[in-house]
Amino acid sequence: MNGELRTSQIVTTFGPGSMVDLPDSSVIVSGLDHWEYDKTKDIPIVDEPRLVEKIRSLLGMPQLTLRKPPPSLDRGQHGFHPIITGWRFPEWFISQKTENTARGFRRRRLVHWNQLENGRFLDEEDKKKYPVVPVRFVRACKKGHVGDIDWPAFVHGKDAPSGGELWIEERGTTGDLDEVWIVSSSGAQRPVAQAARLELQALGRCNGNRPWLGPGKKEKCGEINRLLVRSASNAYFPQLLSVISIPDQKNPIDDVVRSAWNVGLAIVDEKSKLAMIRSIPAVADKLQGIDDDAVWESIQRIRSGANRTLLPVKEAEFDVLSSAVDELTTDEPEGDFYARSLPPSHWNAPWMAGIEKVVLVHRLREVVAQIGFTRFEASGTDIQGELDIDVQRAPLALDTSWLPALENRGEGIFIQFKSSEIQKWVEKPAVMRRAEELLAGFDVWKKGHEESTREFPGMPYILLHSLSHLLLTAISLECGYPASSLRERIYAIPQVAANSPGYGILIYTGSSDAEGTLGGLILTAREIKHHLKRALRMALLCSNDPVCANHQPGHSSHQPLSGAACHSCLYVAETSCEQRNEFLDRTLVVETVEQIGAAFFEGFKWFQVQSYIFPQMRCARSRATLLRRTTRFPVVEFYARYLAQRLTPSMTGW
């Protein structure tokens, strides 16, 4: 099957085991065993020792490496040749000839691949060939196994005769599963909605089918099969682990040695062998200017484990970002990391009192590797950037010796918060009460996800996460990048130094090409105090208030993991959020129309959204004037009446 996907999509969206619609068919992307590389060129290895060591420790594979997905080969007049195999899946199709039943319903023939001629269905009535499209329903289980539904057995019953022709009949216009029926020429019929009910076990037990690993590749399973829509968002969740490439300040030579580890230095067990290894061009270029004594000491340090690789992902990153004084590393065109601390004189303001440091990250490199995938339920990293080792992930290959990875280069801004201010805020009675409400919502979610090992992230994380979304949206208005291209990393480290927690936000952008290094984010970050002020004002009122502000997570099964948060105020693109728009609460950032006292930024009041609409009102006359001026705007009039009843002369602020 021929089709085109971007290299980044192969890792982040359409990796092994994912189902992809092509112009003429549908395929499932093959496992790594069926990825081919151009034998005339070197295999594109991704050097990121910290990530490699993390994955090796996680999977227990000491020889694991990272590779970029193979690009298509240019075969001259034959065009580009894809060298990532796609197996045809599913093998059941729907004819594009539409018939009308006596009751006025539409139906189309449901046929197997074996019934097609050159990819078309030959209708016996008019002797014409009709195009077909893959059926959108398949079966799958929680272990990632997937396969075709046995449609004859589904409609006739497991033990009943299954002969006759099959149609898929639409008995409505909404596309709801209750309106989609499988009908047989024998008279048997059954709604597809019954396949979605687990208690009926209409699709039987899973046979462990793993078509992405090749034909006939199965394993023992026995789980209950579930109905899965191929194009649904829960059909494929890649399990990704990413790190920011950071310098080793204590032993900078170690970074150079790690970068050459997989191209020769890994086999050096004696100092005398260094001369021979230096004859390798790739090693010689990296070790230029470093004597053998320093290289050998670095090799011993790395092998003994006296390095940063085994630290939690975000702890190592926060340690480096928070230690930036004036300049971190040197500004090199091909450098992986370069950061400068923004002087406090550039960002001091009353609302910035809780912030300790602002760091401009001019150059950064993010390496993202895919470990495996899941279906139905996503399983990403925890709040410290670590993967859960207890998750049962589907494998990417029969014999995993390498994993696909990609490099994103870009820029970012890091904001470090004062630990003392965060701790003082956590101890406020109103924050403790809100914590109980959010924890009650988490308990509601946990009851429906008993197998999940997810833990409550804590109030500091929810605060920083909510502020990050607000700031990301505010910055995107001027930085030149759309909000969907910006991403976040939240640092809520319980203990960085001795009894010292660390808190920070990194908002960054990155791309596998040059798009992520245009400098717009750095330029915008120099005015961070103004963007933060605008973000806080945006949070004061939501267009869905007071419904949004009054949301109680403990009494909701729809949104139990968040407080005052919705698409109108805090939600961003899920590609930008590290928690899929969960664990958010606007109440913890600023005051809202329903919650007062739990805000970290106390100086922003909900009645000061716009001075020309909501001035500080100290008497009945000013309240009457406000109402008279807003009668032309129903929404504004509603808020004006609401606020006029609650305001008191003592309410003041910035």
C-alpha cells in the first residue's frame, strides 16, 4: 500500500499498530521488524544518552538504541517508495452501491476481501463492479490486540449456520450505533450497538491477534473483545517518553562522551583502545580537543553510574534550568541548549512577587521516543515525566533492539516560582478546602478506572498547570506561533535539594525542521510581566460563568478531574497539554465569581475585568450607572447585575 506520512507522525500519531486510512484502502502500520533502511546510507541514530538510559532501565534492554524513522526512497521515474510496510486491515468492506429497503432504510452490501475482484465488488444483479470502502468497525481488547469482527457469527449467532449475504443497514440519519444494523439474507438481524455492550460479549473472546507484527502473529489472550471504531480517538494511544537535552554542568565532557557512546566509545574498556577508536571519523570529530585522560575518566564515570541519567526526567531538567544565572553554555548555531537568565529589572511587578527567576531558553532540543502503545485508555507519563512500568503496553516489534524517535529543536521560556510562596499558599484554609473538593473528584474518576495507577498530582501542580494554560494562550497572541504549536512542561518537584521543593513552568515550541527556531517566543518572553498580567485578567471571568466557576468535581462524572475549567477559559489543544486537559482549576490562580480565597494571585479581583465595564463601585449611584450603560449587551448586563449585588466598598486591589 502506498501512502504518505510525515516523519513526526510516525512517532507521535501513526506508529506501529495504528490504523491509517489511505486513498484507496486502510492499513495497519507494521512493527519495527518490517521497517527497512537504505543500505547505502548510515542508519540515522538519535543520540540522547539520558533518554536511552531511562528506556534501557525501564525495558531491561542494555543494548537498546534510538533511530529516526526511515524516509521514503526516491526510485527515479517510479517516484518515492515507502519502506514502512502497511498491512491491509480490516478485510471487511462496504460496497458503495446503495439500496433502499421496503421500509425506506438505506443499506449496502458487507463483503469480505475474498469476494472482491481487483478491489471492486461485482454485484450479481446488474453485473456491475462497484468501489468499496473499509468497514469502520473492528474488534480489539485492552492489551492492544485487534482484528476483524466475525460478522456472520455476530448476526447469526456463534453456533448457528452463517450462510447468506450481509448488508449494513442505516435506520436513521445520526449514525448512532442503535441505528446501524447488520442484516442477513436469511432474515437474521442485529444492531451494532449490542457489540458495544460488554455484558453481552457479542464479539466473543480475543484470540490475541497482532496484525501489525505480521500475518499470523498471535499470542494467548482471552480478554473480552470490545467494539472499536477505527478512526476513533481511543483506537491508538502512543506511549511516548521525551526529555529536553540538557548540559552536564559538573562534568561537561560527559555530554560529549555520551554523544559518541553509540558510535564507538561504548566498547572501550581500556584506555589504550582510545587511539584506535579515535580513527573513526564520527568519534574523532566529537572528541577533538579533549585528551585521552579526560575521555577515559568520563567513560568510567558514566559506566559507574555517577551521572545524571538515572535522575527523574523533570528533576534533572529543573535542576539545570533553575541554576541558570547569566548564561548557560555557549550560543552555537548547531548547539542543543543555550539559556540566559532575564534580569529581574525586566520583569519586576507587584503580580510577579511569587516568581523567583525567568530564563530565556534560546535553543533547546527535545527528543521523543515511542515505547509502545495502548488502546481504549491512554497511559502517558506521570507529573515527573516518568513512565509507569506497571502498564501493559502493546509491543512495537517481535524483537525490540531499537525504538523510533525524533528530534525537535526550538526555543522556550522557563519561569521558576518561589518555593516559600507556594508552600505558604498551600497552607491557606481556602486552598485546603478546595483540595478536598478536587480530591473528591479524583476519587470519583478512580472508581471508574480501578486498574489505573494514576495518582493525585497535588495542589501545586494543578496551580502551575492552570497558570501554564492561561499563559500559553496569552503568549500565543503575539509570539507568532499558534497556540497549538506551543507545549508545556510543569515542574512540581517534591525535593530537588535537601528538603527544598522546586516549582516551575517551561513553555516551549519545537519542530523537526527549522520552524521552531524563529525567535518569536524569546522576543515575547522579554515582556513576560505584561503577558502574565493579561493571562490573569483573562482568567477572572469565563464566558461560561457562573456555570464554569461553580463546577464541583466531586459531584460530576463528566469532568471529575478538574474544577473551574472549560473550553472557553483553560482548555488548549491536547497536543500542547501534558495531561490531556485534566487537573485544571482557574480558582487556584485568581478569584472567580463563585470561589474567593484560594487564589495564588490575590491582587486580581473578579470585579476588575475591564475598568470601563466594571469600575470599583462604592455607592448605589455608580452601580445604577453601570447597569444603565450595559443594557445593550445582555451578557455584560447579566454580569453587571450579578456583581453589583455582591460588591462592597471594601473590595479593592491593583
